[in-house]
Amino acid sequence: MNVRTRLSINFLLVVAANLILFTIAIYFTSAYFRQKDFYSRLVDKARWNARMLMHSEELNARVLRLFDRHNLTTLPEEQITVYNPLNQLVYASDDTPDELIPTPRILNQIREEKEVRFEHDSKEIIGVAYSNQGHELVVIASGYDEFGLTELRHLRTILSIGLLFSLTLLGLTGWFYAGRALRPISEVIRQVDSITVSNLNQRVKAGNDHDEIAQLAYTFNQLLGRIQTAFDLQRTFVANASHELRTPLTIITGQIEVTLIKPRTVEEHEAKWRTVMDAIRQINRLANDLLQLAQVSVDEVAMAWREVALDEAIYQAAKMLKEKQPEYQVLFSFDESMEMEQPSLLVKGEESLLISAFLNLMENACKFSANHQVEVVLGIDQEWATVRFSDTGIGISEKDMPYIYEPFFRAENARQVKGYGIGLPLTRRIVLLHHGLIEVESDLGVGTRITVRLPTTS
């Protein structure tokens, strides 16, 4: 069942329930007041007859009966009977009294309650106790409300037909308005179905209204934007990764082919195998960087978070850099403000990832500096731990600055230096994973300053 049908049915059921309750209320209210009015007329007839019998001594029962028959206010099938305190019938408006003969129990009940109402077959009956100047009578009046019941049947017919007509009209109206309300959603579905991999730049339009459907289209467009960005990054990533892998593989293949062309000396074989080994190391390093880049792309819940001492992480990164490149130098110091405050050096994070981030920044700074040095300054306040990396290298141009966080991107002035363009994007993802910030300032030909801010545990 589609949404339009479900909405139409739900709307019809809700409205039908309200209409049926309203119709029932009207009918039973009308029936109540009809019965109340008819009993009131019966009471008036009963009391009138009782007064006539008690106050008109010269008016006998026969004359009173004749008067009742020809009175314009006489009710259909009207019958009035009067009983004395001895439960004896003293007056009957009809020569053939109704088959309902009151029992002494009923007469006594009328005397106690003064007024008793009940029904018999289709007739409505009321018993009234009437007393005056020591005389007590029980008057029972009955009749058939032909006019009221006929009008009630007409009302029932009108309400039934009106209810059926109203429900039919409401069903058609609900179906029409449900379709009209869902038309923008159908249009959004049509536009979404037309979006494929080849036209991810297409966006959904939902009119100029600021309703929920327009918000849905806006949210979906944002999702499309993120998907397009991720798709473009993946396509660029695959292209660059393929290119970077192709180079060492080509070197390996070429060296092996050259070696197999003719017999060579041991020294020549060793030189060729050293070249192949360097190419394999490049592939291994690239694979490790790619794996680590994929690792920091997962949810932070999968990380083993614990308190990490920043100074120890920086020492570890400097030690690993020295073992890897003995000619690189790291000049580490603390900010001057720390000597007075002596704050905590702990941050919450994943130690191996933080060491990897610091190592990448140190290695890049040394690699692109002529003196192969990097200055690292650690500062901490009440909210943030700040690690600043400064070098005197080649710097980054303004046109290249927007692309420095894209994997495999290499600036024009950095292409002569070996690398893959993964270190800075990897570092940025690690910092963001730790809810931190990273800022890059650079002057072409002067040097680069990279500042990493991490939230402290205090």
C-alpha cells in the first residue's frame, strides 16, 4: 500500500469516526428530547383529568370521557385511567382499557415516587400521584407518539444518507489532497532516480517553499555534495596511488629484465638488487601509509583511547626520525609560559597515531629544509595543548595551499624531493580524530610553521 492510499484511508477513518459519533449524538439527543416532550404532555393530560374529576362534582365520568375523545390535544392511542386509594378504577378514558392493568405494586410505587415512567409495546406510559384536600388519586396516562417517532425516523434517514454522502465526498477529497501533498515528494523521487555516477553534480529541486519537503531536498543535496566529494577524492586517490605504485614496479621490472639479458658479475648483480630493494621499500612504505590513512578514517570508537604524555610522544617521534634519517635534527623546547604554570602534559588519544602524526611533521620539515632541522615547541594552557613545528625550508605557495590536505598532492616546488603526498593529509586526519585543530602558515622560500592543537584532559 503506497503512502497516498494509506494517508487517504487514515484520513477517512478519522473523519468517519468523528462524523459517526456526531451523528449518533444528534440522533440520541433528538430522541431524548422527543421522549421528554411526550412524557411532559402525558403528565399534563393526567393532571388535567385528575383535577377535573376532583373539582367538578357535576361532571361525571361519561362526560369527561366524551370530552377527552373530542379534545384537539388528544394524543394518538391515548388512554387515561384513574385509581382511588383502594386501587379501584374510578375513571377510564376508553371503554376498552389498555391490556396493561397496573398491579398494586405499581400503584404503590407511583404513590411513593409521585411519578413513574415506563413503556409497554410501542406505547409510553406515565403514572402520577395526585392529591388535593385529602383526596389521593393515581393517574396513569399512556399514548403513542406517532408524530415524534415519525419525525425521528425521518431524522434517522436524513442522517444516514448525509453520512454516506459526506464519507464519499471526504474520501474523494482526501485522495485528491493526499496526491497533491505528495506530488513534491514524487518529484523528488523522480529527480533522485535520474542521478547516477555520471551526473553526481546534479541537485534536487523542491520549489521555493521552506517546508519539510524543501528541507529534505536541501539535506539530500548536502548528502550528494559529500558523496560527490568522496567519489572525486576516491577517483583521485586511485589514480595517484596507481601512478605511485607504477613507478617502483616499473623500476623492478626493468632491473630484472636488464639483468636477464646477459650474464653479469656479482658486483653488477648486487647493484641491480639494491635498486630493486629500494623500489620494494618504496612500495612497502607507500602501502603502510595507505593502511594508516585507512585506519584513521574509521570511527573513533574503534580506537584504544587512553591518556598520552605529549612530551613522551614527541621524544619517541624524534627518536624514530633519528634512527630513520641520522642527518635530521629535532630542536625540542617548552613554551616559556609552562615554566611558571607547570600544567599537565596529558591528552586523551591513541599514542601510536599521535607519534605517527608528529613523525610526519618532523620528517617533512627536515626533508624540505636545507639544514635538515625542525624546531618543535610544546605549550599547554587550561584547554589546549599546542605543538608548533617550524622549519626554514622551501615553503608553500598560496595557490598550492588549498590542496595541501589532499592525498598524493605535491606542490610544484616539492616534486624534486622524494615523497608521496600522504604525510600531511594523514596527520590532519589524526588530529581531527583527536578533536584537535591544525593550522599551516608558510612563506615561499622562507619556511613553514605548522601548529597542532589538542584538547587537554584537565
